[in-house]
Amino acid sequence: MHSLGRAALAAMMIVGAGTAKAQITTFVASPPRKTEPAQQAAAQQREKVAQDSVARVAMTGMKEWVDSASAALAIRPDTVPTAADTAVGTPRVATAPAPKSDSSANARASERQSEFRNGARAPNTATPIPMIALAGVLLIVMGMALRRRERSASVRVQR
Amino acid sequence: MIGRLTKPVFRGRRAASSALIVSGALLLIGSATSVARGAIARDAARARWAEIEAARAVAGAKLSTGGARWSEGRGTPVGRLTIPRLGLDEVVVEGVGDAELRAGPGHMIGSVLPGDSGTSVISAHRDRHFHALGGIAVGDTVVTESAHGTVVWKVTRMRVVNAEDSALEARTTPTLMLTTCWPIRYLGPAPERLIVEAVPKSSTTGDGRRATENGAAITGRH
């Protein structure tokens, strides 16, 4: 009896492990190796950044320096995801923000609206509470009127 | 025959009337709960402000909050607003979100505290804390207490603007802007905003120095 139970447990473990492995392998599969073009592109970007940083030393205009610095920051090699960064292996643009849901975008918009800056809008200070209360009173009055009408009608029918 | 036909009608009417009454009661309970939560939050803000004032009295100088700024947590009491003629006396909390405005007038994050150089914006609901603002007039006195001391303001300008207008200007001189929705005595949407502007008449800093409108400092506690 015990041996039968052990055998069943062992079978379940084998089958379960096989199923679990099948599920997990889709996530833990080793990422695709860096392709040759990706490595070349990264090397080119590093070289370009180095050139820009050398060139900016020679610049005298502040505006040019700022533009150069911002451009260099935008293509910093450490911010460019490699193929190993993502499971699907599709590189994303370094400066592109991750897509956010509509609700979080709305929350950020309202957050910005509630912060002061020159030319800001006055905050929204209207509440729906009085309207809700009024609607509640109206519904109760309507319900009571309907009930009264029903009572008077039922009295007439009884007669 | 008539009885058979009318019975379902009666049942339907009874069900409809019950549904209406229950729905109305739920709406009333919901709005009453919101008002009650606002009252509780307001009391909590007042209690917290009383603690801050007590701490200031003990310290004998500046607020213990050490100059509460926009970086302070939302909902934290940052000041007190009084309009003696209208009987308005409210504790101002940080932020103008729904939760903050439930507790009291909100100090708009990013604007300076009343008394500091720049524009200080305080907003509140037209049907709650700033309902009395409908009776304000140019020349009225507004008193604020904050980390920057007590400032007596004089209302200099009132304007009604569209809700979408960029009406709040950043200034370099101390300016107080009180905003609420307009029209004040109206149920429904608020397409406009009332903006009340005030300039300092006199102020008392946290260390007890008093400054008049022309900037001359007067020693002694307010």
C-alpha cells in the first residue's frame, strides 16, 4: 500500500516536474547571444561618444556645449539595452519612455495641474457631493410618491 | 380579470419605488460619509496645527516644522488662514488634491508659503471651506500664519476667470492668491474660478520682528 503511494507520488513528481519545466523554460531560456551587428553598433556608439566628448572640450560656446552634452547623454552606451536585456531580444530606444497606461498618464497630468508654476490653472475645487445628495433626495421623493400612488390605487381596486 | 392584470403592475410599482428609495438612500449615505470624512480630516488637521503652535510656543521662535515647504508631505498642516469679517478660520494643508481639500484649504505645491517672496496659492472647495469667500470684497483683511510668521494681507483684486485660463502668475513680491470655483452658490459644474489677490499690509516673522507695508522692521512680538 505504502509502496503504491510512493510510486504514485514519484509519478506525480515526474509528471509535475516535466510540466513545470515546460512552463519555466519559456522564461529561463538563455537569451540569444549578441549578434555581430549589435556589437558593432555598440562599438560605434562608444566611439562616437568619445569623439563628442573630445570635441566638446574644444568648444567655447556654452550653448554648443550643452547641446553636445545632451546629445552624448542621449546615446550613452550604458543606457542602450543589449539583446540580453530583454527576453524577446528587441532593442528599445534608450531615450524612449516606457509606455504608460492611460490612468497613470491621467494621474500625472492631474498631478502637474495641482502644482504651481507661472501660468498655472486654478485647481479644480468643485465637488459632486451636493449634486449627489440632491439626486439622492430626488430619488427618495420619487420613490415615496410612487409608493403613495400605488397605495391609493390598491385601495381603489379593493373597493 | 382586472385584478389579475393589476397585481403585476402593483408589484412592479412597488419594486420600482423600493429601488428608487434605496438608491436615493445610498446616494445620501455616500455624500454624508464624504462630508463626515471631511469633518474628521479637518479636525485632525486642526489638532495637528494646534500641536505645531504649541511646539512653536515652547520653542519661542520658529515653527518646529522648520519652515514647512512644498517638499513636506501632502495633507500636512502648513498654515492658518483667517478672514475676520467673514468669520472664516481654517487650517491650511499641503496640496490641492481631493484628499487634502477634504480636510481644508490646500496650499498649492510649488508656490511659496504665505509671507515668503513670491506667489502663495491657497485653494478650497466652494461648498465647504471657501463658501464664505462669496462675500469677500476688495479692501478686506486676510490673516495668515505659517512658518514665515503672521502676515496681514489686504485684498487688492478679485477676478473671475475661465477654468482653463492660465490665471496663476508667479510673482517676485509676496502675493496671496485664494482660489475657488465660481459661481459659489450654485450646484453643478464649475466652468469658472474666483481668484482673490492680496498683498501684505504687515507681517510678523517667526522671530518676533514685525514689518510694515513699506518694509520697515518693528521689533516685538505680534
